[in-house]
Amino acid sequence: MRVIIVEDEKHARDNLEKILLDIDPDIEIQAKMDSVRSTVAWLKANDTDLIFLDIQLADDLSFRIFEQIEVLTPVIFTTAYDQYALRAFKVNSIDYLLKPVNREEIEQSLEKYRNTRPKAAAIDVTRLLESLQQEPRRNYQQRFLVSRRDKIMSIRTEDVAYFEGEDRFVYLVKHDDSRYMVEYKLSDLEEILDPAHFFRLNRSFIAHFDAISKITVLSKSRVKVELKPQARRDVFVSAENTRDFKAWLNK
């Protein structure tokens, strides 16, 4: 069996490869990739029997692959979020595994692959995208566990004013201006926060609607936002997000 692994975290790629080879040493790992771009390029030039595919890749969500090329190969999706487009990715995939994956789950997925291989068909991107649009996520993050010195506390999402990325860290800022480091990337937070209440302003800020105190339109594509509590630096909505930001404010 020929397999490719598409996963943006090296540890997860290596762990999956080890489990697969432990299960069946005859499995050939043809390639390991971390992005939509590299996967599309590889699949245009090569064939494989099975794809293990993470949902969130280094440059985009993995379903963008299927918009660019026809994929006839069966896919086993992996993700860190059980609420993320679960129904959509069940439509034509062999299986859907929640990280961290383990040997037993992979063995079961491989068995499903062997049983369904004669019926494998191209992934229907239209149905995939329609399902994403028609079935919005309902189970959004309700609380965040944070720590300060020797204390651990749980903060309700409605108490969060905004998240700020600074250097390589991300901070949760409450409405009372208290500030805590969280072990998330802003891109991860976008997937687990309710988009009715939170918006990604730019590369550094995701803000709750109630935290937006003033909006100044500087030009057609440039907007300045003042937050409460006040941010430690000026906050501008990125040019590519301005139109969506205005639409979000009008919902």
C-alpha cells in the first residue's frame, strides 16, 4: 500500500508514519507534506493509494486541494477539532480521526479503506463546500483554561474582550483588562470562536464585538479600530478583511 501524509506539524507526521509502519511494514510512505501547495504539486505528478490529510495545513484548509485538482484517491482526514466541519468531511472520506490519533483508530481506518477501496470515488467538492455553508459549527469554545503563577482558572468566552498575538505568543485579554497567555495560535482560535461574536481584525487581533468602542474609516480599504480595554498599540483592520469586517458589523 502506498501512502502520503499531509500534516503541518512535524511531530504528528512522524508519529503517524511510525504507527503505520508498526501496523504494516510493507506500507510505503511515498511523501510527507505540510501545505496545500506542495500537496497539489505532488498529486499532479504522482499517484498514491491512500492519503492521510490534516484539515488545517500551513497555508490553508486542506479542502482547497480538491478545488484545484480532481482527487480519486481515498482520504482519511485528521483534525484537532471534533466540531470542525465533521459532517462535511464525512461526505466522501474513508474516515475522520481526532488528534492525537492512536494505533487502534488507524488500524480501524485502514480496515475501512480495504473494505471500501473498490468503491472509492472522487471527492465531491461542491457537496463539501455546500455542507460547510449549510451546517455551521454549533459547538464553539465556551471556556479557556489559563494559569498565573500557581493558580489555574477557567475564563468564560463571553468574558473575553480580544486575543492578541505578540511575538510568538497569544494573549487573552478580558473586559476588565486582565491579560493571560494561552496556548493557541490565532488561526486555531478562528476555528473555535463563534464568528457571530468574534472577528479576526488582522494578523495580531481577534476581537469580540463588545470590545469595539470606536471605528474610524481612514480610506475605502483602511479602518482603524479602538478597543476596550485599550490595546497597547494601534489596531487597523487589514485591507483584505475590511469588506468582511463591514459586513460582519451589519449582521
